[in-house]
Amino acid sequence: VKVMKRDTNYLTLCEVKVYGKNVGLSTVRVAPNQFTKRTGGVHFSGSEVRINQGNYFADTKQTFTRPADMSIQLHQWGGGSECGVVSLFPQRRARHSGYNAGVGWWGRYFGAGKDGSIGKRGGIPANNANRWNTVRINARADGWVDFYLNGQRRYRVKDNRYRSGVVRIGFGCRRFRFRNLRVRQRGNACLD
């Protein structure tokens, strides 16, 4: 157990190491209050982060280090299907930065890739982004990056360039709702 803060009446635990099958791995559930609004057009509603279409986005307050395996649910919030975006380790202030993926790209596809090298990686359920979908990006220790939609791996790329950073949501072509971000990584998983 690692202690983050001591007080005369309590200890705030920062890290608990579990020994067994997944030694050294920890899962962090990131709530809306763990995001930093980087632009206007970002709203917190209960357990959701809601982001307007365009150049609006939010980043996690915490920085994560590879290997990192993140998943999030996203749901388009009205209009015809268009791109909703999540990025792991974004490097610049742009839609296609870092390892990024999402639903509704080109209207009815799952899009995924690194930086601007994005491609159609199969269709989305019922060709409709106006439903909850789970996107997962796993930046593995062995240099592979796997991209999943609703539990099914759709794409993988060998790339070890990006080693750490935040999770970013937003920069979408339509308004999107995001919830249930989970990041699994080695080492310290403390949230301030």
C-alpha cells in the first residue's frame, strides 16, 4: 500500500498492489471530475461528459504510461451518424493525434489508427452512432496497438512511438456523450 496523504484521523491510499495473475496492473476508473475542460462546449452531467461537435475536447487530469489499455463508452447525441473521437496519448491539439478511434466515421464506420493514418475498420452496429458503443485502445508493452469496437478487435498497428500521455475525448463531427472510462496500466494508478 502506498499512502498519498496522511492526516491525524485518516490515510488517503494512493496505490494498492495486488499479487497474483495480473501482478503490477491496476485499473483506474475515471469519473467526469477527473477531466480537465480544455475548451468551451464541454459539459458534465451526472456520470457523463458531453461534448459539442467541432474543436471542443477534454483531457484526463492524469497522465498514463504504456502499457496502457483504455476503454470508454460513447454515444452520439442527435443528428445523422458522424465521427465521435477518443485518443490515447494525443500529441497535439487536433482530431487525429496519438492513437485515436471512434464510431460514425465516414457516417457508418469504426475508424482507428495513429495520428492522421486513419482507416475504415468495419461497420458500426446498425450503421448508427446514436447508441452506446465501447471503444478500446490497448497500447501494449510489445509495441503493438490494438483497437476494439464492442469487444471485437478491428485493427492493430505496430507502433511504439508514444509512451505516455492523457486520454482525450472530443474533437467530434457531432455532439457526443462519454461515460465509463477505464484505464488499465502498470504501476502507480493514483488520482489526485
